[in-house]
Amino acid sequence: MDETFFSRRHTVAASRAAPFLTQSIADHIQHKVDRSSGFAIADVIKWNIPMDALASPNLSLPPKCIDDFLFSMQQILSSDASELIRSQAQAFDESVGIHGLADKFIGLRPAREAMLDVIDGIAHWAENSAAQAVPFHPEQADPSTLASGQQHANQPGNEERHPSAEGSSTMVLGSTTGQPSANTEPCPIIQLQLEGSTILEAWNGNPTTRAMEQLANMHERNADPTHFSFRALPVYHGTDASAGFAFQGSDEIRHGMLYGSVTANQVAPRHPSLPILWTGFSPLRCFLWAVFKSDVLQPVPGPTVQSKLKTSWKCGDHEHVGVLLFKFQPALPSAPGEASYIIPPGREQEWTTLARAQTGSGAPESWWRQFAPIHRKVQPTWPETIHCREYGAQMSMLLPYIKQFWTTVWFGTGITTLQASHQVTYSISFTQPRLEAPPTDKDTKAKKHRTST
């Protein structure tokens, strides 16, 4: 492989990322990238964000609101990028139809987690943009030295995105025309096209999404996932299809091959020995989180950014539009032979405080012992499933629209078992109908004249 090819791609990627970063970080990345031709460009950009910008103890705390989060990003993001993220958060609230929801969602995790999401979005966009500007040609390939950077750049999900046409509240399969290629089997991914003045209105107006949410509410009041009324309930996971680093190919998306991630959250501490995967019983709640992450945190903060709810992504020889919602039907509260634990109602905040206080190293059993004041050592190590109820201000805000707030964290073989129970992958788009301009005095007089004659 021609090393100048990689050098040019890295240089272009660094220049594309620069406007979104502070000048010192942009200069640092520009200086470093051309020395790392054997690595994925997005990784090079992320690796060269100075560690002192990520090391502040304040970043281990959840932000109070979007403005608080952007204040913590001052050492990384340019002022223009911060202002555009602020506008994206406002657009999210308006599209959902709940004022202030972005402020509540940003506070669900430590600021560092959201910061890493933003950096991921910039880095992968810069890599994809460089791939378009410096295209790969077969004659440049040397099979014995094909670098990981080119392999990553050619993965499905890393292609250029294009806006899609608006659609109605219908369900279609496969390609952009709704028909699969004549040379392939019908795509199993179900395309849902929501339309309404807000996401909430569109969700309730679509027969498929409305039925899914109604099913999620079919549990007895005050019951938890050990109750028999939960056994018929599916669980869901929402994410962004264009997060190409999360999927190796479209087959993984079709079959729900999700993987655990090392991330600090309300239940599990961040540690390499504890990769976990979240699901929720409410499909709407999972969908809203996917939209928040994809449209507020991970789009490139530039003037041409478009909502992922209107953006197409490649799936084999055709395209889908929107963000992903995976549906699973696992055994509840856990599969035979696997352990489960339910965080006692009312102790969720206490559990979260313990999770955020954990530091150090060790195996999952040592991490599990840190929560003994609550679980009383009901089992020796971290269970395959932990069920908990959402709590806090975001729950109060969503309560008029969502009735099912139980969620689940999967670990180890629990993730494998969840994957095996995959039923459907949905790609969900959303459009707002164009509003007609109010009639002018001239229009009104013309209409009266036509009526009188």
C-alpha cells in the first residue's frame, strides 16, 4: 500500500476535524496523524486528544444540563461547535415535543461518556470525509500489507450519508423504493416511516409502534420482571445505524448481533472487565435515547448536519432510513442457569452513587462486592441480568407518555443469550409534514372575488 495514500487521507481527516476542535488540539492532531498510517484514522484522532482534557474529576459527574456539559467541553470543542450542539439539543426537544428532555438525558451519565460520544462522532465523520476526498483505488492495494485504517474505512456503515425522501406512516421492506433487489432475498429489516408534528404524535399514530408500546404496558401494576406478566414482553435496544464502528456488517444489524460496551452508567461502573448492554421494555424510551445520542451528541456539529431520522444508510445492495430499534424476546427474569438481580425499588439512586464511586481494578466478582450493602451478597459475582426501574427527573418528564420504566443490563453470557432471542430489527425514520403558509390578505380577497363571481 502506498504510504503517501494514508498520509494524504490522515492529513485531510485532520483538517476536516479541525474546525470542531480548539486550536491547540487541532494543531496537535495535524502534527500527529501523518505518522500513524497503519491505524484507523478515527482512532488516531481520538488517541491524540490530550488526556488532561479528559482527566478532570468533574467529568465523572453527570452534567446538570446541556449548557453545563458544553462548559465541560471548552478545552476540546471550538465555540462554534458548542453553539451548534446547543442548537441540536433544542431541535431534539422540538422534534420530540418535550421541552427540556435533552437537559435530562445529558444528565443520565457522567459527562466524560457524552464527551467521548461527541469525539467519536467528529472522528468518524472526519475519517469518512477523508475517504471521499482521497478515494481508494485497487491498484494501491497490497494484500500482505493492507492496513487496518483502510479496512476500517471500507466497513459498512462508514459510507457517505445522503438525505432520503419523506415518507408516510407505513411499513416497507428493503430498498429505497420499498422493494428488494431481484437478485437477493427480501431484507428482514423492517422500515418504519413515522410522520407527525412531533415524534410522540407520530409514534402514537403509527399502528406498529403504537401496538408495541401498548404491549410493553401489559404488566400488572407494581410488578417487576420476576412476575409472570413480564414473560410475554419483548425488550428493545435503540442505536444509530451509521455508528459503523459498532457493526462489522449489515448482517449483524439484521440479526441483532449487539455487543457489550465499557461505559459508566446508572448501574455498572466503567471497567474493561465489565462490558454491558442495555435494553428497555418500552420501545419508545429506547427509540428516544437513540435519537438523542445520534442527533445531539454524535452528528458532526456543522451547518450541513441532518437528523439521522432522515438520513439513509447502506444495507447490502439497498438502503434504509433512520435509526435502529432491535427487538428481542428473552427468557425473563433470566435464562435457565443464569443469574439475575432486581435493584430494590427506591434504592436506584443509592445504587447509581455506588456505581459512580467505583475505581480500581479487578474481576467482576470484586466489582459485585462493592454493591453488597444493597444486594446482601445474593450471589458471588456480577449477574447475567440486572433489572432496574428508571428514576429521576427524566422519568417524571416522560411519565405522561411512557408507562413502562423497567430496564435491563446484560453481562457475559447474558448478552449472548439476548442475541439468540433476536426477533426483528426496525429502521425508523421521522418527518414532519410541511406546514402551509398562512393566507395573505391578497389571497383572501382573491378567494372572495372567485366566490362572488
